Amino acid sequence: MLVEQKGWITPQVLAGGFALGQVMPGPNMLAMTHYGFAAGGWWGAAAATAGFYGPTALLSAAAMLAWQRLSRWRWLPPLRSALLPFGAGVLLAGALVLGRSSLHSWPAAVIAVAAFVLLQRTRVNAAVVVLGAAGLGALLGL
């Protein structure tokens, strides 16, 4: 949405913010602050951070209170199981958007797949993989 629909940031800024979020401690969605800054300076960074985390924090608090009140109900475990595919779909949609905005060549796709396989099959630190992929991409002029 930030890139294709609104045009507020470039695909490179999106990919850079995501990579930055991967190497920073804490939640990788700290990249929202980066995107806000890229689109509107310090005020944009503040608005993007508050707009991204504020509603989610309030909704999470309300859901937790409701979850605690309803924890003894029999239908709660099936509901929890029903929500798992939704979470997987959101994760897949995010991966597809990121892939479409940053993989524009076969070498870039090969680097992305290699990084994924390396992270899945080894215990290499994610920061090392991200920095290595970025270095290789820079070396290849991607």
C-alpha cells in the first residue's frame, strides 16, 4: 500500500526498512518509523509509529481482557484453532508484498531463496544472513 497504492515510499525504501527491522533488536515492525520518516520527516515518523502501534496495543489489551473472561468457555479452543490459518495468511501476504517490491531479477530471487534456506536449515544468526545478502546484492549491483 505504501509503495503501489499511495506512492509514499519507493520499493527500495520498503526493502531497506524491512532489512533494518530484521537486524535491530525488538519487533521487526520498527521499520514503520523508518517508512514514516521517509514519507514525512520527524512528524511522519511519529505519526506512523503512533498510528501503527496505538490501535494495535488498545485492541490487544481489549482482546486479552475478553480472553481472560471467556477462558472457561468450551468454544474457545476451537476458536483459537480457527484463527491459525488467518495468521498464516497474513504472514504469507506480507511475504508476497515484500517479494514483489524487492525481487526484480533472477540473482535477487536466488539470494532471497538462499537466505531463506540458510535460515531454515542452520542456526546462523539472522543479522549475519541479512548483512551477507545485502553485501552480495551490492556486489552484484542489485
